Amino acid sequence: MNAPVLNRRLVLEEAQRVADGAGGYGTVWAGLGVLWGEIRPGGGSEREGEGVTLSRARYRIVVRAAPPGAPSRPRPDQRLREGARVFRITAVTELDRHARYLVCHAEEEVVA
């Protein structure tokens, strides 16, 4: 196996609930730290909605491994951000049998 090229600066983000002042709550995304990764394209799809087209692209994002339970280990309820691009993590698996790298299966949605 060739070592991945971790040349993309990604911010790991987690959703946090905040009070909205009217008895409810809203969601904000808080940065947990920076991970360096390699973004590999996957498949994609497109569907029409009410007046908009939603394009969804799937990616495999490879990052250096962290032990289970560590705050730097991505989870499916989190996302990775690269500038204005947002990748919602859908699953996390180990890339190799030595568990040196993780693969974050992710989706990027773009409204056109």
C-alpha cells in the first residue's frame, strides 16, 4: 500500500446545540482541531427539488489514525471543512490492517 498524501488542511467540526432565546435551540458547528488529509473522489448523484437542483458527491477522505474515543478521531455525526467546502461524515473505517490511517466516507452537498 502506498502511503496517502496528506496535503489538505481540514477542520474537524462537531454540532453543538445553543439556546435560541425563545425556548428552543439552534445548531452551530464548532471546530475541534485541524486534520491533514487526502481527498479521494467517489460517485455522485443529482436530483431536482422545488426550484433547486441538489448535487451530492461522495468522497473518501484519508486522515492519520487516532485511537477510538480520542477527540481527534472523526465520527459519523461530525463533518470536515476545507474553506467553504463542507464534507458530512457518514462512516469511518480503518484503511489498512495496521490501523495507521482512517477513511472518512463523506458527502458534499451543493445546491445549484
